[in-house]
Amino acid sequence: FVNLEINYPQYPNWQAKSVLSMGRILLEQKKTDQAIERFKEVLSRYKDEEAIGLARNYLEQIESE
């Protein structure tokens, strides 16, 4: 995922989904703070509506726990 984020700037939608996936994996590993950083990165850096919506959902779930 990191390779995609770094080496393919011409594909921002793929990058957004990659960062989102990293956040999900971190969340599964109970690395909540790092996952939150990734989800917020999706919100601030990318314009992919689907990824933004999913990142918001994950952040809302984390906040409600």
C-alpha cells in the first residue's frame, strides 16, 4: 500500500483507497491512533468520495466506542 501511495501520484483515487486500507489494517491491529491518522489523511488529501465516506464512517465508529 505504501508503494502505491508514494510511487503513483498520478492515481489519486487508488492512493486514497490505499491509505484507507492501511487505516483499516491498523484498526484491526488495535493501533487506533495510527488508524485515525490515516483516516484523517484520506479526508484532508484526497477527493475520492467513496474513500472519504468510508473514512468518515470509520472515524465515527471509533469515536462512538
